[in-house]
Amino acid sequence: ELVAIMGPSGCGKSTLLDILARKKTSRYEGEILVNGHKRDHLFQRVAAYVGQEDVMPQYWKVREAVEFNSRLKSSRASNVPAEFESKALDLLLAAFGLTGVADTYIGGDKVRGCSGGQRRRVTLARGVAQRASVLFADEPTSGLSATDAELCIKALRIICKKISMLVLVVIHQPRVEVARLFDKLVLLTSDPGRLVYLGPMADSVEYWKDCGFPVPEYCNPTDYFLDLVTPHGPMDQVATFVEAFRERMLRGIRDEVIAKRQERGQTVAEMLQAQHYLQQLAQMGPGELRESALAVPFRQQVWILLRRKLALTLRNPAAIYMPILMPVFVGLLLGVMYADIGSKALLQQVSFVFMLLVRICMAGMQQMPQLIEERTLMKYDTSECLFSVQAWVLVGISVDITLALTGAVLNCLIMYAFSGLNWDFFPLILGWSLLNFFLFDAFFGMLAAAAPTFQTAQVSAIPFNSIFMMFSGFMISKSSAPPYLRWVFEVSPIGYAIQAIFCRMAEDSADGPYLVKLYSFDCGQDVKGIVVILLMMAAFRVCQVYCLQYRNAIQK
């Protein structure tokens, strides 16, 4: 069935839809049943939600966006040719008038792409592509022309009839041709939100007539309905229709609810089992049945996400030159500043090593805005149970760290080449630089996952960065630090790196032993430093996954 949920602003249309779709984050009371059973963790396997926002990567293509949802919500049957699925996707794109822009970018402020109306239709097509039994759509026609709105609702009607889907649509005052496409109407009033009609759309005009308010000739019935049930409007008849609903419809609806509660249908697990059995009977070669909120296994999630991540990265020039070319430029700049530092005193050489380490460590901060932007996209996708947070983090680390690591290594090579230091020290310096790079990348990733905005993440990073740099043993030595703060040296990753590198370089310098003693360095602590850094790195990654899972959820 195709069901319209209508009413004046503030009546609770979207709130009702969000509660039914299990998207409401604020507290509410009541009981929601699916086939007579309480909703469980598998509900998202049979339900899809299309919100008011069109949140998608700008460098994504229209066809890729729709195919993404389709592939993550159903495993590809081994005996079904890929051409069949491709044709099914073509039909879906055609149904929503997207064939002509199938290879066009979604677009946004960074790249030109499809129009706002087309983007809205892509979002709707992505919801339909999930092949759910229930589709919740919150104002899917907002921002569309009257013709495009009719096209979308027609497509929804055809699809819901062909595959027996229940579609609930929040919609504002549709034109006559669009309203007639709906099977049922749920009409609400506001101040407070109450039902005034729940029944077939085709019977609504007759109901209004029976209540003493016949729809005027040449008037759009839905416009007239809303005029009468809008509080404080010029035609306000809210009290009349609330009372009429109680007298004429409420008892029948309650009786029907009681009867339906006794007729328990299949649970969601049984629905999935039945679908899997039919695929087996048809010899489609379905994969193993998964009784999980996620429709496809972890490895398939990773593969699909990796393909998307690589495609988006390669299409976005800034995603490549920022993490690679910027470190190269900074490396050249600092290399010129520290040119031939190797011929100078050991203390000056260590100042160069300190600057190199700081530059490598701080490189991860430039990734935080991108991480926070991608986190928002991830939140919308995981709310639909398309993939797990762990799969998203793994793919992000694989691609982003590869690019950032390339830039970090080039930065280190260029600065070191200019420095004139003995190349015997380079493996040691590079190794400690990369250890610190991976640690700080995990740290900044954790902040980007936990903070609500980039500004908050940046401000939160400043005190930690300052402490790690101050307690590196180079700016503040262990002997000069207050006793109650000396424990910070035990968890300072830059401190362990400076200490290990300084002790090695001091072996080839006449004043090395004196400087080691002056700065209170403890040589031979390399293994301890590596273990501490690895443990901190693991802790930051675990916190990152936790924050991505449970913080900064989409509020509804």
C-alpha cells in the first residue's frame, strides 16, 4: 500500500514517521509491532528510510549511489547474471527519471553535479533499491517541481504494488493527481497532534461531506482538508473533525488493532528465512542466510566501501595533493631552513630532528575536517545498517593513511637530504618518525570521531600536542620538570623518539655524553618506548571506533 501522512506544520508527521522507522533519538512511549511482534535488531533488514536530507559524497555518480545501497542490502546470488542486476538498476533509474544523469556527479559546493531535484530523486531511489518490505519517506517530494513530484509518487506506487511493499510518505498538500495515487490517508492536526482521519484516500471526500463539509467544486481536496484542520486558521474546524474522528472512526480502528494483535504473522527472522528459501527453490544460488542487522558479511562491506573510497579519492584532486604535495612543499621549505645542519653542533642537529618529528606528527591534523565530513556521511549510512563502523574505519585507514604516509616519508626524505646529516642515522629517525606518525594519526582520528565540530576537535588537540612537545625531553628535561609532572615523560611519544635518536647521535659526538647527562636522557629505553606507543595507538583506535559508534548520532 501507498500511505500518505499529512497535516499542518507542527502536527507531528515527521515525528510519527521517525518513531515508526526507529529513527527517533529522543524519548517516547508506546508499543510498535511488526506483524504482531515487537521490533527487534533485524527490523532494519526489512525497513528502509528516506529522510529530508540528501547526504551523499559530492564526487559520487548517480548510478553508483543507487547501486551502493542495493549491493549492501542483498548478497548477489551466484546463479543470477550480473547483467540481470544491471538491468534491474537501469529500470529503477528510469522509474525516477535519472537515466540521463546516471553518470553525473551528485555534486555540491566542491564540484558541479546534478540538480537539487535530481539529488532528491537519487535519495529516494537509494531507499527503494534496498528492496525493503516497508519504506518510510519523509517529504520525498520537497524541492521538486509538480511534474517531478508526480513522477516520483507514480514510481513509488508502481514499485509498492509490484513487490508488495508498504510505503509511508509524509507529504505537504500534493496536487490532485498526486493525491489520487495514494491508497490511504493519515491526516493529523496540531496543538496538540491528533488524528482526524485514517482511511482510504478514495473515501476521504465522502467522509468530509458526511461531516457537513463537502469539498467545493474545482478545489483540491487535500488543500481543503488542511484548511479545515489547521488550528487558528481562517477556516478552523479542528474541534469538529477531532470529535467526528472519535465518534465515527476511533472505535472501528481500535477493534481492528485488537483483531490484528491476535493475528500474529511472521517475525522478521521468519520473513528473511522465507525469502532465502524461495531463492533456493528458484535455484538462484543465494549465499548463507545472515540473521544479523547487516545484510552482507564484513569482507563484502569492506570491498564495496573500498571501491567507493578509491573512486572518490581519485576523482577529488584535493584528496591527493593535500596529503602528498603539501608535505613535499613544507619539506622543501624546512629543508632549506636547516640546510647543512649536519656540520654543526649536536644540539643544533637535535633541534632539526625535533622539528622533523613535530612536522610529521602534526600532519594528521589537516585530515580532521575531511574525517568529520565523512563521519556525517557514515552516520547516515550506518543508521540504515548498510555497513559496520569497523568496516568504514578499516577502509578509511587503508586509503587515508597510505596517502598521508607517502607524504610523511617524502617530507622526511627531503628534509633529511637538505640537512647533510649522516645517512647512518636515517633509518632510526625514519622509524621513530613513522611510529609517531601512526600514533598521532590515531589520536587525531579519535578526536575527529568524538568532537561535534572541526573547531572543537582542533581546540581539543592543542593542549595534548603542547604537552607532548613540551615534555619531549628537549624543551623540558626530566630533571628540570616538577616532580609531580615527571610521569608525563612515561607517555610522551615524541620524548621516547628524541631520547632514542639523541642517544644514538651522541655516540658519534665528543660532547654527546655530557649532553645526554644534561638533558637527563635514559638510553636503552627503546623497547619500552615502542611498546608504550603501540599501546597508546591501539587505545586511540579503540576509542575512535567507540566514538564513531555511539557519539554524534543524527538527532531526530
